[in-house]
Amino acid sequence: MADEGSLPVVSFGSLMTEGTTLSRRGQYDKALGCFNDALRLRAGDKHCLITRSKCFLKLGDTENSLKDAEASLQIDKTFPEGLYQKAETLYTMGDFEFALVFYHRGRRLRPDLHKFQLGINKAEEAIINCIGSKKYPSLELESKEELCFVSRQAENKKNNQKQQNKPTKDQKQTKKQSPKIERQLLGGLYADKAYLEKLLKDEDLMQSSTRQGIKVVDLVLDGISYLNQRRDFWQQQKPIYARVYERKLLQQGRVQDKKQKPPDIARSITKDMEDIDLLLARGSAEESCRKAERMLRKLQVWSENEVPNKNELIGYFHSCIGNAQLAMGQMEAALRSHKMDLDCARQNALTDAVSRALDNIGHVYARMGKFQQAINSWEEKIPLAQSSLEKAWLFHEIGRCYLELDKAEVAQDYGQKSLQSADEEGDVKWQLHATVLVAQAQVKLKDYRSAIMNFERALEKAKLVPSEAAQNGIIA
């Protein structure tokens, strides 16, 4: 019998790491086991609850996904990932009004996270498509009273649905779809629905039961009901007619009309923001820069009534221009743009925008080889870091700069801080980067024994990521 000292130590961080790795591979059932064990060690950890919620959602278990998202928000009401995960789960469940509420809450807390704006867009579109009118007003939720109003609307809608046990003839007619449209919406599942509907006509089969005593007719009707719900959901999410309608508007030139209403302007800005990011991601930095500059000129024309967050957007587009200039190698210009973003953020007391600008300024200084200035910028950002993951890469970047300045001891300290934050988050990639940084600092300090041990640990992490290039680099 092995003695207790030989038993492997299972820590919260190692369980999170294993669960995250399994989840990335699509092994969600196994990942759930890891997250369950992790929560036994650290009950109520909000980050673990969210990762487990994502697993449940991937498996189609929306009820448990919602429970975990809500549990994370009971611990921290302002937790951005909790708000986003709750909104995503509600959206998947078809509760578009409630989803919209939480997308708005998240955007107000973290305007720098573009995923909340994308969530607002798709939830509003889904609501519009449910109502069947393009005149549905854009919901700009700025107070608790408005949030409550939307929540009450959703509750009333649900109550009304429960009271109406049998749909009227008119309702039946509105739900009936033409075979062509239904085929487009259901895709490969259309053949399954047609098969089930054909089975309904077989009276002898419908009167029979399974070995478990379940009536075949009930099973068939349940299947058809499920496919109808999916059809309705997909039509609400991405309707066919909406694309045709948008194309007509573009051809008529109405989208670019100077007399746009605030909701139209907001949608136009959001679309341009997406295009700017996409152009930069595809390597078209010059075009991304030009588009951001055009948006800045447009913002000067619009009033604050038309664009309530005008000052925030001005800073954001300065940031976009700076990122494009950095990609083009225009370092001094990029530095000026990011400093303009920082000035705008400070003048308007936008904490998240200040954090973003300091981060970008640090990157530009690092690319210029001005490592001390980069450190100064990033160290100013430390108190503004929102999560353990953000701290992990921030400490790593600062440590890397200290290593470039031959301050190996300080680099090692920051590497260990980065590793601690990565362990808290359970992020294998940043555990790898931090461990390599610590090992490289130890080489410079001539602590070769510790360096070898850390390089070996890093090699194990590289196998988990997996990264063949990292493995080869560490071995070399």
C-alpha cells in the first residue's frame, strides 16, 4: 500500500487547467468532472462557475448553465463574465428580452468589451423579428427603472403565454411556414421533420406504445414540437427577410442618410467598429486606419443627443488608429494616438478606457525598445486590472521588460506573480509563458538547477497547450 506522501497532490489550479484543456478539445463531459472537483476544493469560485456554465451550455443543458451564471453573480454582481454568460444562456433559451437586459448591464460596466455590444445587436434583432416590425425602438437602458420595465415586459409576456393554452386560428396561421422557407431554416433537419409528419399519418403505428409504455404518438409530436421551436428560434436569430430588407435600404441610400435616428446611428457605428477590427485582423492596417479616421470626422458632426457616448467613442477610435499605426510600423504616430485616447479617457473619468490606453502605450514603448517607459505605463495599469488572467499577462510583460534591462531578479519576481495569477485563473497558456520567464531569469541569475526544473515544468505545459514550436524552443 502506498504511503500518503506518494499520493499526487490535486490542487484547484491543476483541476482548472485540466478542465479547460478538456473543454478546448470538446470533451465537455470530462471537463465537467474537473470543474465539479475544483468547486469542491474552492466552493463558489466565480471563474470556475463560469467555465462550468460554458460547458453546460455546450452540452445543451441551459438550466444548469443559467444556475452557474447566476451563482457567480451572487458572489460578485459586477462580474463581467457572469453577466455575459447569463445573457448568452438566456439568449440561447430564447428569452431575448432578459438577455438584452444583461448585455446592457455588461456594456455599462465594461464598455471596452466589444462582445456586449454584439450581444445587444443580436438580442435587439431577435426581438424585432419576433414582433415582425423594423420600427421597434432601440433600447438604451440607462437606469434600474428601465431595466425593471423590460423585465416586467418579459414576465408579462411569459404569463400571457402560460394563460393561452390553445392558440387561435390566427396564431396557427402566423406560425405556419412555407416548405421553401422551412427548408432554409431547418437545413438538414427538414428531412427529419418531414419524416415525423409522415409517421403521423400511420394510424396503427400512432396507437402503439414502446416497451417502456410511452405512446409513439407522444414521441413523434414531441419531436415535431422541438423542431418547430428550433425553426422559430433560427428565424428570430437570423431571418431570411431581414437580409433582403437591409439590401434594399443600402441600394436606396437610406442607411447613409444625414437625418439618421439615434438607433440607426448606433447600428451604423457598431458596424463600422466591427469592420475596423476585421480589417486590422486581416492585415489591412492602412484601410483600417483610414476607416477609423473617417469615423472620427463623422463623430465631430454628430451631437451628444444623437450619440450619448460620443466622448467615449472618440477615445476608442483614437485607439483603433493607434493600433493600425503600430501594425504599419509608425511608432511615433501610434504613441500620439494612444496618448490622445488616454487624455480623452482621463478627462471623462473612463476607468476602463484609461486601462486600455495605458496597455497600448506600454506595447508601443516595448516595440520601440524603450522598456523602462513601457514598465512605467504597465505598472500604472496594475490597479486597474479586472481579472487574474489580465494580471497574468500584465505581470509577464513587465517581467519581460525587466529581463531586457538585465534586471533578472525583478524579472523573476514578476514572472512568479504572473504564474500565481495564471494558476488562479487555471490558464495553461499563461502558466507556460510565466514559467519560461522565471526559468530565463534564473539562467541570468546563474541558478541553473532551478532554471532546469522550471524549463521541464514549462515543457509539460507546452504539451498541454499543445504547441510544438514552444516544445522545441524549450528543449533547445
